[in-house]
Amino acid sequence: MASVKKTVPFNGTQEQEAKLRAIITELKDERGSLMPIMQKAQDIYGYLPIEVQTIIADELHIPLEKVYGVATFYAQFALYPKGKYKISVCLGTACYVKGSGDLYNALMEKLGIAGGECTADGKFSLEACRCIGACGLAPVLTVNDDVYGRLTVDDLDGILAKYE
């Protein structure tokens, strides 16, 4: 059975859509305009939900699959919103050996989301990363720009409480 990502419902505004359509109108006749349009769309919305991808596909008269293919191929694009607090757990070798996998699993359980998802209230999103260059502090996680190291699962409630 395929995993279905839980995410906050799409709530784009008319102003955002007007901005997106203006950008598409401005750029659509330029060669190679899909990537710049998608980048600007992500700047407007913070991510590229299917609703935004559909507008882009319809306006450019290209298949939705092409837009989706680009969105999923390039790491710069996000299909799901990021939370106010972006939690990133390092799963690089040094961190993983010291227990970051347990931290990641515990955070999924505590937040009720899987990796790549955002809590329903939009407060937290969770993702894995490969290495943040703080191997001496392994295992490490970040919350936005804050770095936490030498962690155990028991430290997580205290860290999350700082952002409640």
C-alpha cells in the first residue's frame, strides 16, 4: 500500500494566483521558461502543490506530468509545505552510527508525520539530510538555524517545547 503524505490543505490566495499568472504571461514565450516559472511559483507559495503545478501546465499548454517530473527531479522544489519550524535530522554516517535514525523515528512518532511532511497546524516539518558538517557533535539535528548535537531520544521533548 502506498504511503499518502499528510499535509496542510492548500490555501493559496487570489493575490498569489494573480502574481503567478502575471509571471507566466511575462515568461511563457521565452525558451526554457518552465524552470524559472516554477522557481518563481515556489517563491510565491513556498512550495509547489498540485494546484499550482496545474495552473503552470494549463497556462503553458504542457502536460501536468512534465511539470511534476521537473518538480520531483530537482531537489530545489518542494511538493509539500514546510513548517514554521523546519526540523532536519542528519542521517550521515557519523550521526547515523550514533543513533540519529532513532531520533528521526521518534520525531515522526511524536509529531505524527512522516519525513517530508508538515504537521496539520503548519508548525513543524520533518526531513532527513545527509551531512551538515557537525560530525563531532553527532547525532545532530537542526530546527531552522538552531543546531542541536550529542542528542538522545530523551532530549527531543525539551527541544520541541522550545518552539511550542
